[in-house]
Amino acid sequence: MLEVTLALLLLLAGLFYVFMTWNFGYWRKRKVPGPAPRILTGNYPHMYNMKRHAIYDLNDIYREYKHQFDAVGIYGARTPQLLVISPQLARRVFVSDFRYFHDNEVSRMVDDKSDFIFANNPFSLIGDEWKRRRADVTPGLTMSRIKTVYPVTNEVCQKMTEWLRKQIRSPPSEGIDAKAMSLRFTTEMVTDCVLGLKAESFSDKPTPIMGYIEELFKQSWAFILYFIIVSTLPALQHVFKLRFVPLRTENFFVNLMQTAIDARRQQLATGKQFDRVDFLDYILQLGSKKNLDTRQLTAHTMTFLLDGFETTASVLSHMLLLLGRDEKVQQQLREEIEAHLSAKGVIDFEKINELPFLDACVQESLRLFPPAFMSNKLCTEPIELPNKKGENFVVERGTTVIVPHYCFMLDEEYFPNPQAFKPERFMQPDAVKMYREQGVFMGFGDGPRVCIGMRFALTQIKAAAVEVLTKFNVRVNPRTIKDNEYEPTAFITTLKGGIWLDFESRQ
């Protein structure tokens, strides 16, 4: 009996091994080179223990092969993936060969039934649908609308200053959590600018909005487990879908949207003219034109809420971290800002995006801490690609194509001393455009699906930086780590252990 049991166990172990490894010949058959995968994890050795950020594993592969090939074949568990290691090929994926790679991998994981809000975000939509949705929402964020709400941005900046002054009267020994502070700023700012509502994020009794946002972007183990399972058993994507936006969070934002709509319509019904033409004004016009209900309007609006809350807060907090580490750069930026302050102590809208060193500091912060450290694209039509020292190969429809932005932006070949904060990299004329066209800098993505809210986000980040640096000296609290290591489990790029800063009033 024991012999039979052992034989069965060995048979099961053998079958399991064959099942987990039978696909490992996928790239070899297509003459695409790449590192040998491991059973269970493929080429992501820290997939289960999460002790190291996945982008570092990809960077190891990138550095090994970058001088030999344009792309290599890797595996997420047992699922084949194509890792782009040539910036020129990355540029092709996003721009010149966009029609072959126009969908994002996450589109496979959600649908209207599993997650109505995220499934209707332009990031998740596929084919022509994303074009229609992008065409719907883009007019809501023109420069004229951003300018209209710019006074609101400055009001929120002043609230942030008042909040900071209260904090530093009895400063916590561990410093102030810069990410939490930045999220308070973006929550208040975006809620007001987009919905015309107050989040009261800097008050003693904030509304629940920020709590729901923090919950939304907190990567749960269930979320991680889903990616592991579908990487091991890709067919399950057709059966089980991902819910990125929890149901209670969806219900909250639908109700919030209805509150905003009711408040605006009540103002109009009483004959009161609203003093700005903002995004809500536009979205209500769109809703009337297309007969959209509140849930559909929320899905349209969440495009800006999802992008505007967490990612903008991430860039702002990391920029303050980098400025806090370098007093010389901080003072240089402060001097540029102070030379252009208006009588009201702010930078006029027409000038905020014309300060070269301010823009350079933002772009360099994006390079070191890009909110999206990589992009997972889908091949939507078969395409033959060259491979430098290797043979030409065909990328088949449905293949996941990974573009590791981090690897390019932290490569000393393109950015000498890459871990150093050097805004002067972006001071030469059209530096951002030059780096983007080389394929080595994609702070907001590139091509037809470049971030919709880019100009809005940049304006908010710069306004907040102006406010903080004119009112405070920024220093890094000893609790903050000294290097740029990423938090292993973070969905949006975050410094490991958090960003803890000390602020000293200058006035």
C-alpha cells in the first residue's frame, strides 16, 4: 500500500512538473532568446515572497541582454511574455507600431459585470471603444478649463499651508508623512476642481473621500494572488475577472457623483450662475447629449479621479523628498519661484508652466519615481520584429508585451549617475521631447494613449511645490531611507518605508 501511495505521489508530482514547465519552450521555438525560467515563478523569483520589487528582477534581465537584443522572451509563472529591452522598440510599441499594440493587458482581467467603473476607464477599454471614450472626456480638460479652476488650486494650496503650520507647532518626531499630506492636497483639489465639492481633507473632520481613495490604491493580497493565479492558469481570465474598484467604493463614488450633480442642478434651477466652466459642467452636457445615467457619468468622471488622486500625490511627495535631500537644488528652485511671484504670492497661470527649473525638477522626479514603472501591452495583430543580434521573430496576437520604463530611465547609458537627482538633465531645450523620442523617458506614457490628465496634473504639482517652497524649508526626517528603493508590494511606485519630512516655517 505504501509503495502504491508513493507511486501515485510521484506521478502527481511529475504531472504537476510537466504542467508547470511544458510551455517553457514557447520562446525557444520562436527563436527568441531569454533567461531560463523557474518552476512556479517563471522569471519573477520574488513573485510569492514579495521581498523585492518586480521591476528589479526585470532590470537584471534588461542589463544582461540589452547590448545583444531588442527583446527577450520571459515568463510570468508559466505565461510567455515579451520583455522589450530596446528603447527604440519601446517607442515603436507606443507610437509608430501602435496599431499592433493598442490595448493594455488589464483589459483581459475586467469587464462590465466584474468592475463597471474600471472596465469603462479609457485605460482598460480596447479597440475603437477607448478612442470614443477618450474623445468624450478629453474636451473636459482643455487648458481653458484648467485655467478656470486654477484659483481653486491656489485656495487648496493655502489650506495645505495652514495645515502644515498646525503640524509643525508640535512636530512629530518621526516627521510628517509626505505621501499622506500630498494625498490630502490632491483629494481636496481634484474633488473641488472636478466635482465642485469640498473634501475638507485639511480639516479636523474630513469627508470619507480620502479614506476610500487610500483603500482603492492599497494593493491587497487578494489582488496579488489574482495575478499569480492567472499567470499560472491564463484560461481562468475568461472565467474569473478582477474587481479593482471595491463595490462599496464604487457605490460611494456613484453617490458622490449624484450629490455633485444634484448640487449643480439646484444652483442652475435657482438661477444662480456658477462662476466657472469646470469638468462637471462639461460632463453634465455630455450626459445630456448621450443620455448617460449617474453610474455611467461616474465611470467617465473616475478617469480623472483615479489619475488625479494617487498618481499626482505620488509625484508631488517624491519631488518634495528629492528636494529635501538636496538643499542646493531646493534653494535654486525657490529663487526661480520667488522671482516670478505675483503680488498675491502665487505664480500666475500663464507663467506656472514656463519656469524651466521647476519643470525640470518635476520631470527628474518622474524619472526617478515614475508612478507607472512599466507598461503591460497586448499584441493586437501579428507583427514581425527584428532582434539586433538575434533572428527576426513574430509576435503573435494576444502576447503580453512588457515595456519596463524604469530600466530605461535608470540606465547610466542614457542618464549618467542615474540614481542622483539632477534636474539639469531636463534644462536643455526640448529635453523631454528628445528623451521621449529616444524611447528612454515616458513619465506620462507616449503615443495616442498618453495620459489624458497630464497637463492638469503638472499644473497641480507645480502649484503645490510653489506654495510649499515659498512658505517652508523642507528637510528629510531620519526615519526615511537614504536610497531610492521601491516598496515591493506597491501598486503605484512608492519609496520603501514611506516619505517622512520635516518642515520649517520661513515666514
